[in-house]
Amino acid sequence: MKFSELVEKLNSEIAGQSLTQNPALNPDIYGVAAVDAAPSGTLSYIEGLKFASFVQCSDASALILPLDESLQIQATEQGKAWISVANPRLVFAEAIALFYRPYQPQPQIHPTAVIDRSAQIGSEVYIGPHVVIQAGVTIGNRVCLHPNVVIYPEVKIGDRSILHANCTIHERTQIGCDCVIHSGAVIGSEGFGFVPTASGWVKMEQSGITVLEDSVEVGCNSTIDRPSVGETRIGKATKLDNLVHIGHGCTVGQNCAFAGHVGLAGGVTVGNGVLLAGQVGIANQVKVGDRAIVTAQSGVHSDIQPGDIVSGSPALANRLYLKTCAVYKRLPELYQSLKALERRFKDS
């Protein structure tokens, strides 16, 4: 489409954005691309001044810029069309959606699917090859079940949710509307419940349930366990990356984001808007307050207050952690200084 057409569509879809544009240029835009590899005829974006050099070296025909006059001047000098917005990355995400539509099969039930007679299936549902739906399952409208999905008894899945190939939903799990479960994920599996005795481990049956509220997304090969009693709950619009493990009895708030390899032990409570970076581990029964941030590879063994940023293992306040890292780099030098002082005092 013409760049001007693209801007009009973005303007209608991005609420609250301040858009300005260069009216002198109106190239044809055939797609979107990363700024460092964008060919002519594509749209890309500059997230901030850190990436300013790409304005001059990128072959993109049009750019989404931040609200920075110097970048606008550079783009004009390079003969590029541009718009300037408060949040370039968000607008670029909307631009991708104009050019790309995820694969969405047409509603049908494949003849190889195995569906119990008691299951309730909504309208316009796609059920792919070798899907298994057991007794008492309720499937909402316009749900998409890709090949080899297995759904245990009494599961409930809300409208428009998508379950990708080879994921498994265990008994009595409740999945809300507009959820996305990616390939290989296991939802509602047994929690790790064993009681130690003198003669060995005694299994504690996991009779609870797992609940995913609306618009939750679960990455590939992630697991969310059900507890012995009660529920494990993931709040509305929370996003889990690949290879995330949520232990039994955890409660995760709304609008959280967990990166890959995050692991929550049993009974952890996470507030709303929490960010956990890659390989964060959180110990049993820990509470993480609203809007807290835990940086990569941190080990959390005690409660985190709302809004705190913590790092390291055991996790410390981020500023203190950075100071300790600075000292850590100097340990060999400090050790030599200490040995020299010891020798001086010994000699004296």
C-alpha cells in the first residue's frame, strides 16, 4: 500500500498516539522489516537515539521515528518517508498486523479426531487431526485446536482460544477466552507433591485445578501445575515465554510477563504487572508485589515489595547489587592489597 494509506490505517488503530509525517514522500510499502536488514520498499522503526545511526544506513523506504526532531531531519535528508510517534515499537507492532495474519484454519472437525459424546462443542470450531477430547469437556465458540492436542475430562475452554499442536490440558482445567497455548505446553498437570516418611515418599494426590483467565498466553513447552487442594491461577493478560514452570498453588496476577526459563516453586504469589526476566527462580511461598521487576538469573528467597527492582542470587535491591558487582570485579586487586597490608603489619 502507499505510505499515506498505511499512516491512515495506523492512525485509526493507535489510540492516543501523536502522529506527524513527512508529506513530501509517499512510497509504495510492500512489507515490514528489521531496520538493520530492511530492503527498499519496506517499513521499519527506530526505537530511540541508541539506534539513530540506522536512519542513515538502513535501506527501508519508510521509518517510524520517536518524537525527536534531529531524527526527523536525518530521515528527510536520506529521502525516507517517516512518521513520528510517542511509542515507535507499539506502532510497528500494529504495522506488522496490517501485513501479516497468523495461520487460522477454517472451522471443521477432522475425521481422525476422537471426541467423547458428552463433550460440548461451540460454533465455528476447528478441531485438527488426532485431537482427543475426553468426557465432560466444554469448548467455546471459534476455538482452534491444532493437531494432536489432548484435552482431559471436564476441561473448559473459552471463546476464541487457540491451542497449538501437541499441547496437553489436564483434567478440570479452566481456560478463559482469547487465550493462546503454544506447542508442547502442559496445563493442569500434577504438582510435585510428596510427603517424606521413614520408609520413603508418600504421594499426595493433586486434587486441585488450574485456572487461566482471559487473554493469557503460554509459551512452548511451558508447564503449569495444579495443587493438592485449591487452585493455581494465572491472571488476565499475563504472558509466559517458552520453558516457564509455574508450580502448584501459585497465584500470578494480571498483565505480568515472564521470560524463558522462569521457575516458580509451590505457593508463590505474584502481584499485577510484574516482570520476571530469564532464568529467574522464586522459592516456596514467596510473595512478589505489584509492578516489581526481577532481573535475569536472580534467585528470590524472600518477599519483594511492590515496585522494587531486585537482582542477583540471593536477590538484592538492584542498586546494591550493581555496587557489589563493581566490588566483585576488583576482588583480585583488593586481595593483593590486603596481603600487602598483612605483610607490613607482620614486619612492623
